[in-house]
Amino acid sequence: MPVKEINFVTSNALKLKEVRAILGNNSFCNFKLLHYSLELPELQASPTEIAINKCMTAANVVQGPALIDDTMLTFNSLNGLPGPYIKAFIAQIGLEGLVRILTDFQDKSAQVSCTFGYTEGPNHKVHLFTGTINGKIVAPSPYLDTSQSSWGSIFQPDGYHINYAMMDQDEKNKISHRYKALMLLKEYFMKQANERLD
């Protein structure tokens, strides 16, 4: 059976590194993952609409199968904010500003979610696969380079006493929001491959 090529469209080198580390290599279930570096625009809309729009835009750019990754960090006390706008929040107020937002709230719980959007190409259906990890917001560690670790240095997953940025990368890749989403995507590709064999 021929290998089908899929373009993973992202400008984020860390996302690409994690995806490759979790999958083990660039090929799985008769699919080969190619990297296409591009900063995709994001709608000011619901998380589902944002992921679908990014995936459709990516498919139109590459004119073929496309895969995108959209990540959210949501605070329960803020009814889901900053959510898909986490990047803009960090750019405007920084990590310490994000932590200060919750100062007057007793509830510091949060979730981080990763949604992979996949489509076979322009004008095809977009399939979404979401993985979520629960945790809480903590003060960033003073000895971490927060410019590199991004929001990971203020998110502590449930069951751990350290934040995301302090975790061993291999350990994180076995429990992360991205891992959970990728396993759902992999399951979908396996099902597709098996159906082609029938």
C-alpha cells in the first residue's frame, strides 16, 4: 500500500519536535508526516471554529492533506479565558501578568488542550482530535527561562509537584495534552488504513 503524505502546517518548532518525539518517527499507519512551516491566521471565534478554519486555510495553502495543531490554556475562574488566545495574552501581559489575573480568585484550576485538525485537502471535511490535561496555575519558577518555556512554566498538571516546563521531556510526552490528541489521531489513521485493506 502506498504511503500517503500529510503536511503538518506549523511555524512552532517546539510543537513539531514534540509531535515527532511522540510518534517516534515521521511515518505511521501508512502516513508520512511532512513539515510545512507557516504562521496560520486565527479567527476570533470558538475553539472548534478556529481549529477548522486553520486546517482549511492550511489545506488551501499546501493544496493537499493538511494537519494543524491548536493549543489552549483555560482558567476555570475566567470561564475559559484565555483559551485559544493564550499567545496574545502572553504577548500583552506576560506570564506574571497571567498569574496576577487569578490573584483574587481562590480557584486556580486550569486545563490545557491540544486539538489536531486534519483534512484530506481543500473542500474536504475537517476532522478534530482533542486531548486535555487538568492542572492549576502556579507562579513561574524564578530560575527558568520563561521566554523559552512559555505558559508551561505556570501550568502544573494534576498529580505532579512540578510545572510542565520542569518535567522531563520524555515523561511529559507520555502524559501531555498533545500526546492524548495524537493518540486519537493515530487511532483514526489506523482505522482508515484498515478500511482500505478490507
